[in-house]
Amino acid sequence: NPRVDVLEAVTVPTDPVNSFSWGDALMDGAVKGLALGLGLVALAALLTKNITSVRQLKKDANVEVLAAFPQLTAKKRRSRKDVMVTAEADSGFAEALRGLAMKLDREREQVTVVTSTISGEGKTTTAMNLARTLSEDGSSVVLVDADLRKQSIGQLFGMEDGKGLLDCLKDPQIHATECLSRLPKSSLMYISGRSVRDRHYSIDPKSMRRVLDELSAEFEYIILDTAPCAVVADTALLCHYAK
């Protein structure tokens, strides 16, 4: 026999039992969003194949690292006025240049190829300042603008006219020394001229070998500023001449 005891009279509630709180909702959303963001970052870190440190480069590529350069601002790298004073304006960059120059001298590397993956990573800035650093130590240095599709060194030095590497490669009668120009107030010599108009143009290995042999007889160091290796196939050919 069930027994029912009415302890409180039934009434209609006037307030919600579980009221909505903006503060609780925001806190809950923030915690969940933070957890999701951290999870995505961790997943991206596991899946990425980028090299982010010198130690990782040595481990993954199994290559010797001669120098590590600090990142320069776009203003320092793009300005015609600043492109050859970055070594003085940035002490870390200058120290890396001096260290690389000493290692090249110790290894007796006569031909050095400077390249990058894509355009805008600072290869021309590095090549120009490295060549200047070597020349200031009393060595005979020639900087060759080997990016035939975008000759820029002559423009950066303020001398756009003259024979360049393209002229030497196409005409065997032109000796490489005939294309030399001197950086004002410096012993640094360079070769930079007109750009090739045919985007399918490919460097002839025999002609390039002849040009380098002619320069090797006159200079202790030859710095080749090449095209980005992910854009132009000529850079892979020029890498074979580095020694």
C-alpha cells in the first residue's frame, strides 16, 4: 500500500533553473578554442618538412654549414644605397661574412656559387657583400652576375651599360676580362650586363668552362651570383664549377 506525503505545495517557478551565463560561455569557448589551436600547431609541426635551424640542416641534409646569417630587413636588402653597407650596419651580418671569408680562404675555394631557393631570400646581397669582404682583405676578387634572366648587380652598382656574362658565352672571341667593371672606390671587379630575352635559354657548359678558366687565371676568388635554384635549371649546372 503506497503512501504519499506532500511535503510542499506545487507551484509554477518564476526563475529559470539553469540560467544562461555569458561569462561561462566565453570561458568555455576560449578553453576549447585554445586547445584546438594548440592541437593544430602540434599537428603542423609534426607534418612540416621545413628546416628551421642549423642543427636540423646538418642532420637532415648531411652538409657542412660554413656560416649562418641573421635575417636582414627588406629595407636594408632592397635599397641601392644600403646594399653594400649592410655589413657595417648589422654587426651580426658582418661577423658572419668575415667568418665565411676566412673559411673560404682556409679551404682555398676559388669558385663560390651563391644561390637560394626562390627570389627575395638575399642571395645577391650575400654575394655582393662576401665579394667586397674578400677584396678588402687584399685578395683579387671578381663578382659574376650569373643570373642571366635578371641581371641586377650592375644596376645596384649604378652602372647598367657594358658587356656581361651573356656576351662572353655567346661570342667566344670576347675574353672574360673585356667584360670587367670596377666598383668605385674599391678593388672589387664585377661582370654584369644585359639580361637574356629568351626565357628558354640554357648556359652552354663548354662556354661557361672557358669563361671560368679565363677568370681563374686572373683572380684568386670568383663569386657567382646565380638564379634561384627552384626557378632556373642553370644553377644546377653552375654548382658543378664550384671548387
